[in-house]
Amino acid sequence: MVRMSQVTEYMVANLLQYEVIDAALERFFGFLREEGLYQQTTIIYTADHGEMNCNLGLLDKGAFLNPHVLRVLLVVKPSPIAAGHFATGRCDAPVSLIDIAPTVCELGGVSPEDRLDGVPLQRSVIDKPRPADRPIIAEVWSHVVPNPCVATVVEAADGRRYLFSFNICDDLSELYQLADSGDGGAELENLFGSSDYAEQTEQAIEVLHARLSRDERWKGYHAYSSLIFARYLNETGDMQRFQ
């Protein structure tokens, strides 16, 4: 059994990590200013994943794709040359880490290759919907957890955004309504299986399944979803392909 003192120690250690990062950034930015390079430098600041921080009894990445794991800070400080490519202020539109590579390519005057899955962030992600062939998909496969799972962000018919996570090794999948602000407290309520969100659940399953079916790299997840969610899907053909 985990004691509250252990939880407190974990949270304190997590905050101390932030202090280490802040100190390193202060030194780095200070060097750029001393060299007269800060204003002319485009800086992209982000992280690879979030932190459950003991919410729902989960640590680190957790074994599931909760919004607290996937929601990470993304800050762009453009150079004067790049400033015209970005909108100023805060943006709540979902983006992905795979968007960073094409973003940097375009800033460098290099045309992103078609094989890149991301979307250049300069192309006004606020005003335009994300291209259908560039969906946001996240997964956990074998990194310290026994639960292969795959998730996507869905714009539901009710006008709200939801994160749907299909958990292959668990009886329960997850559906979270995404907050439009920094307060993600409401995002901790799993709506999957709730009769009040039956329509959103069905839509999320259909959207994820369709996105997985369009890319051979996701064929394993697609096969599993064909079996687990057969009652929601009008699938025909081989539904037992696992490789």
C-alpha cells in the first residue's frame, strides 16, 4: 500500500525536476542573450509526455493514455523572420509532436517530405481544421507497461473535443472530454460506458477505427478494434488478422 508520505515525496521530486529544467533554461537563454542571438533565434519548447502525478493512482506515463499524459506544453518563440508565420497568444487546438519536424523544415526553407506525418504549425492550426490524412494518434506499446493502447482526438457531433483511448489488455477503454483551458480537472472523468455519452462513444470508436484502417502501420490495432468493437462497426472480410 502506498502511503500519503510517499505520494508527497513523489510530487515534491517532480517539482524539483522542474526547478532543474528552469535553471538549465536560464543558463541557455542567458548565453543566447550574451551572444546577441536570443532575438534572432526561434525556440520551440515542449516535452515527450505529461505526468499523472498520482492522479487516479497512476505515476509517470501511467499504463493508459489519459489526457494528463498527452497534454504537454508547447511554446514557440519565433525569430523576427519567423514571427510572421505564427499567430500570437494561446492556442487550444490539439497538435502533435510529429508536427515539430515539418514546422522546423518550413522555417528553414525546406519543403517537408510527403512521408512526414505531421502538419507545419505555421499553417494556422487555429483557423483551419486538421487535414483528415494527418490525424492525431498516440499509443503505448511496450514501454514499462503491459497494456498496448492507442488513442485519438475526436471532434464529436456535440461540438466538443474528446480523447478516445482503446485499451487492448483492459476490459474498459477511455473517453475524456478535453478542456479548452489549462484547467484539466474535468478531464479525469472517464465517460466510456456512460449512457449519457453513448453517441459520443460510438462516434469516437468509428473515427478511431477509420483512422487506423487508413494506415498499414496501425493494422495490429485495427484488427483488435474490429474484434472488440464489432457491434459498433460494419466490418466484413478477415477480422482475425493480427500481423
